[in-house]
Amino acid sequence: QKEVEQNSGPLSVPEGAIASLNCTYSDRGSQSFFWYRQYSGKSPELIMFIYSNGDKEDGRFTAQLNKASQYVSLLIRDSQPSDSATYLCAVRGNNNDMRFGAGTRLTVKP
Amino acid sequence: DAGVIQSPRHEVTEMGQEVTLRCKPISGHNSLFWYRQTMMRGLELLIYFNNNVPIDDSGMPEDRFSAKMPNASFSTLKIQPSEPRDSAVYFCASSLGDIGREAFFGQGTRLTVV
């Protein structure tokens, strides 16, 4: 069974701090990795994707991938109250499936 | 493009009734996914299609669940008979078929079985 695991949280950080979200996956054949954000009562929306080992930065967001350790992370710098949401890690396998972790709820306190 | 369109947005039904959820993917997308989201189990992949063909339905919880994709612009998820434990938000998502492509989600259908 292919698994995607996230630190369950909830995670609370003060405004302006760095929030760190982690994810591990079981399928070594996984090809691509995504972070989605989901506000309460809304559908998931893409924040970032990463395919290669290393870091990828987009504004205040940095995704990190380590395929040897089967580990993906998301860092949010200068966290804002508007970042408060549930963050979902998603993994796309080599047979084109797309599976999600259970999500980590982040609260950024003003 | 209008994005992924799901209907209905909300459905309340009585236990034992048949429920049909509908999805129109983004035009040109050839992968379609059905998910179920609950507090307890998170976002579960139920079934997905590539080029209208079901690839993996191992996530479908029971034989009461079935899904079809008769053409590239329409898919249904049917529950017959429905049970209270089926209450959840059901999402449809679509993507281009390339491995690296992200999935775009519909607004979801909130199903309540009483």
C-alpha cells in the first residue's frame, strides 16, 4: 500500500516566524511531489511542485526533496495569518496515481 | 476555462438511497481522480482514470461504490445503497496525463446520509 505521511500537527507559529512542514512517502518509484493548501470549506489548491532532489524556492515558500530518504518538506518564511490553513503533501507515482497525506493544520498567530 | 465542475454541491439523502455525483474535468485533461475527504481519514484516493479508462479502483471502499467515465468530459461516482458512514466531501480532480502535472480540484460535493 502506497503511503504518504505528514506530521499530524496542529502546528502553531507566531506571525513572521518560519513554519516547517514535513512529509514522507513509501513508494520509491514516485516521480513528482506537490504541496497543496486547503482553507476550511474549500478545495485544495496547488502551492508548489518539485521533481528533483534539492531545494526549490518560490517567494516565501521553499520545497525540499530528498528521494534517498523519501522525504519532502515545505518551509514558509515570514508566516502571515493568511497562511493559516491545512497543508497537504501529494505524491504522484510512476503509474500516474496521485495520493495525499492527511494534512497538517497550520495556525499563524498575529 | 471554468475549471473542474462538480454537481451537486450539497446532497442530503436517506440511508439506502442511490446517490450519483457528477464531474466535468478541465477540457484537454486526460487524467481524472475521485477523492473522499473526512476528518478521520483525510483525502483518500478512490479511483482514477487515464484516457477514460479506470486504472486503479483499489481505493473504492466497497462494492456499493462505482465510477464511470463514458467520455473525456464527464464522470460519475455512484453509491448504491448509501449509508451514514458515506457522509463526507467528495472531490473530483483532473490533470494532464504527464507524470509531473498537478491536479486541479473541483469545489467538491458535501454528502450527508441520514
